[in-house]
Amino acid sequence: MRVTWATDIHLNFLNLQERASFFRSIVDAQPDAVFLTGDIAEAPSLQPLLGEMHAAVEAPLYFVLGNHDFYYGSISRVRADLASWSRIQQGLTYLTSTELVELTPTTVLIGHDGWGDGRYGNYHLSPVKLSDQELIEDFQDLNREEVLEKLRALGNEAARNLEEKLHRAVTVYPHVVCLTHVPPFKEACWYQGKMGNDDWLPYFACRAVGEVLMTVSQERPDCQIAVMCGHTHHEGVAHLRPNLCVFTGSAEYGAPCVQNTFELEELFEFSSPAEVDEGRVIGTDVVNRQSENVQ
Ligand SMILES: [Fe+2]
Ligand SMILES: [Fe+2]
């Protein structure tokens, strides 16, 4: 199965022509399926733009939502609307509200939006304040402690959802692909400039989801888990364990692109450190380098 992956495409920043050109680049990649790891648009434009994309790309579209997708809306309402709307759209699957999706007899797809859960870095000393707190209804009028409580609750909700799906997935399939918006490990929270330090990590990594992934990957060394995410707009690959690999995608506002097109089998060959080309910036080297910079 041939998959095209894009992340943080922020379609609301593009005009009709620019969107058509981006959609054409996906059609040109000739995928059997398209993966989107969140920040597709904003709440009011999400359904129309996703519908437009779905009609244009000529392949089943599997997606999770990112923080921007809730701007000018509420998290629970946007999720509920998208869940019921995508359920009646043939070939459009919102993974957060979907159980296991079998891609091939050996590979299953799961996903959840995730959320920066305030657990990595130093929330209390961080001067960072994301637009999320102004533009998403759930955060409006919350004080700093209440915001942290909300971030943790959102992280926990994502972790619980994925934990249940993961446990069921690994009992049947040797290969699991997990889509989420927020990197689940600080090692996968790629940065440039300020990204990845203690100020940004509380908002840019979801520790609760990471703990679930780590536990399941330890319990089931015979299963390979590949996670794909975005949110930081900076790409990187982090091998957390021999059977757990996180791919973080890059993005630029106003210039969405295909992150990668690959055969599913290649993804799992690449995920295994035994297959890693030492010349590339991946592997334990990445984990070590990230740890030095973010602690
Ligand atoms: Fe984004
Ligand atoms: Fe994001």
C-alpha cells in the first residue's frame, strides 16, 4: 500500500488556486491512502476545506486534528461535529473517533489528536503563551493553574483512547501505525530556534501518550509501532526503542507540501534501527542529541 503523508497543512491560509495546486501534488504522488496529522484548517473552515480536499485527492483520507483545528470553536464540539460528519463521508476517516483501521492483513492504523500536556519542560517558569488560550473556547477565562489542569486532562484523554486501541491492535497485527498531532516524546519534539527547550516542551509534547506507547512497545517487542506526528513544523525521526519509532513532519504556513510518499512495508523497514543508514540523522544519536538540548 502506497501512502502519502502531509502535516500542518493549514489550508485556511491558502486561496483556491494554491489549494488546488497542493491537492494536485498529492494526486501526482498516486497514493492508495493519504495521512494527515492535524492542523488542517480552523474550526469554521475545517469541514468545507477537508471536503474540498477529499473530493480532489482521489484517495481515502485518514486524519487527526491539531490545536489550530479548534480555533474559534470548542474542542468537544469540533470533535463531535467531525466525527458525525466524517462517518457519512465515504473514504474520509477521523481516527480519533474511529476504532482500528486495517490497512493490510499485517498493518493496522490508529490515531488520536493528542495535546501538549504540560508535563515535559517547565510549565511554571515558561513565558510561552500559545494562541490556543485565546482562540479555543475551552481555555478562555482559565487562570494559569486551570490551563495546566486542562492540558493534562486533554493529554490523559488522548492516552486513554490510544491505550485501548493499541492493546487491541497488538493482539492482532504485528505492525501498528499511529497518527497524532503532538509529538509524544520530547525526543520527537524537533526544534529550530526555541523549539524543544523547557519553555516550549509543555505545549509541544504529550507525555501521557508517550508513556502508553513506551509501555505497549516494551510489553510487545514482537510488534513494530510507527508514530507519525507534526505540530512543531520541524522534521525529524526518533528511534525510542527497537520497535518504536516517531516521525515528526515539517511544515511552513502558506506552503503545505507532501511530507513523504512511501510503501507501508518501507516504513517498517525504516523504523527498525537494524535497517538504519548510519549516515542519516536518525537513530539513538538523535535521542541523545535531543536530550542534551531539552533538559
Ligand atoms: Fe501547525
Ligand atoms: Fe499544532
